[in-house]
Amino acid sequence: MSRRVEGMLVDAGFNQLEAVVYLALLREPGLTGYRVAQTVGKPVANTYKSLDALVRKGAAIVDGSGRGRVYLAVPVGEYLERQKQDIEARRAALEQALSDLGGVRVEQGLYRMTSAEQVYARARKMLEEATSVALVDIWPAPLEKLRPDLVRAAQRGVKVFVKAYSPVEVKGCELIAPDKETGHTKVWKGDWVIVITDCQEFLLSLLAKTGGGVMEALWSRSDYLAVLTYNWILQEFMLTRVADMLWKQAGRDEILTELKRLARCYMTESPLAKVAAPWATLGQKKPADPDECRPAGKEKSNEQGRI
């Protein structure tokens, strides 16, 4: 247990000796530096260096009011909260400093991500910056992590179209979801997270179901690749919707009306024509009625097609 906790403290920013000294102070508050050195079995000089470092980091406090200096460990929650505030402050200052440099984003490559944290951070940033439309194909566990971000995007007026694989509600979003979790989530060894925003940026990822790892994850702001990916995902969504309607024995006219609505909402009323202009001339059609694109509720899906 002690080794595991030491490792967690190292991950939180301590070096190995600082972690050992911190745990000693938690076990026996009010020790002098000399007593700490004896307790952990380390040289006195090195122990005092670690104590001084812990005090500077805010992980320990020193009391010199008596005949000798004694040390107390700061509760780990208090220490981590202070670290979080410091990181947020540095982040805000750095983002402002970098934004002042100006420049144009030129990120047309295809970039590989190596951790689930990177994938979730990028997905959240994409949804935060989206201005028009977002297509999201996502499995149950990742959906719970990104649900608040999807809702916030929809509240800003972004048309968010989500294909889910378990019974779920996502406020403000157009949704395709089954009555019960589909078997496809058992076939695949990972969890899909696919996000495309404004026909200009996309994230394709397969996250390990346990351990926070990544099986595959690619992100790009290539307009050309984003247009192709947007069309691919939108056509899959539309095909799923048609399959659902056929399953429910909907008539031909009802299906055509729904396909036309989806085309207006997610093609005509999307940045697709503008972004694709260098490669294609897409005709402009009558804009969709805003009420057409406002989600009326969950569309239940009987068949989910990713095999």
C-alpha cells in the first residue's frame, strides 16, 4: 500500500524522497527535521531539502514558535486544490500571452493522440469552439463524460446530432438511441468517440474500456478530410434513421420527408458548401425552418450499424 501511495504522490508532483517524507509527516505530525530523517532512514541534509521543498509547494507547514522547528503535512485535498488553482492561473496567463502573439492556425495535418485524457480534452475543446453543427457518434461510457459539453454546445445554438448506443437523453440534442444497449458495444474491444464540428475539424478515436488507454485516436483540422468525414458520419446517421423508420413500418412519404429534413438541417444549413468550395460547387437550397432542426425528442433505434 505504501509503495502505491508513494507512486501516486510522485504522479502528483513530488519526487520520491518528498513522497516518503510527506507520508512520515502524515503518520506523525509535529516531527522535527532530524526526527523525520530518523523515521525515514535518510540523510539529515537530504531530508531537510525535501522538507523545504514540501513547504515551498504548500504540501507542508513549519512551526518555529517553540524551541525547535517542527513540520506538519497539509491535507492532500487542500494541497491538490491549491495546485489546481495555480495551474488554472498559469493556463489563463499563458493562453493570453500566446493569443497576443497573433498568427493564423495552420493545422492541416493528421495527428495521433496517445491518451484518453488528450482525446477528452480535444473533444471538449471542439464542442466549446463549435459555432454551427456537431456530429457525435459515441458509446455509453464516453457519452457520460461528454454529456455536459454536448448540452452546453446545444444551449449556445449549435445543432448537435448524437448517435448513442444505449437508452439516453441529451438535452437540446437531436438523438438516435436504442431502447437497450446494443450488442455492438460488446463486439468492439474499445469505446468509440467520433466528433466532427463545423465540417472543419474531426476526432476519430477508439478508447480502451479499462485503464484509460487509447487503441487508436486521430485528430485533424484538414478541411478536405473533415468534409469527407462529416459526409460519412451524416450518411450513416441518415441510414440508421431510415432503418429505424422501416423497422417501424413507416411509409415512403414519411421517410422521404425525414430525409429531406435531415438534408436541410445538416447539409443546407451547415458550413459544408463553404468549406467544400475549393473542391466542389454545391447548390444552395432554401434554408431550413429553425423549428425543423429543433430536436423534438429521442429517436429510438432498433439497429445500430458499426460492425
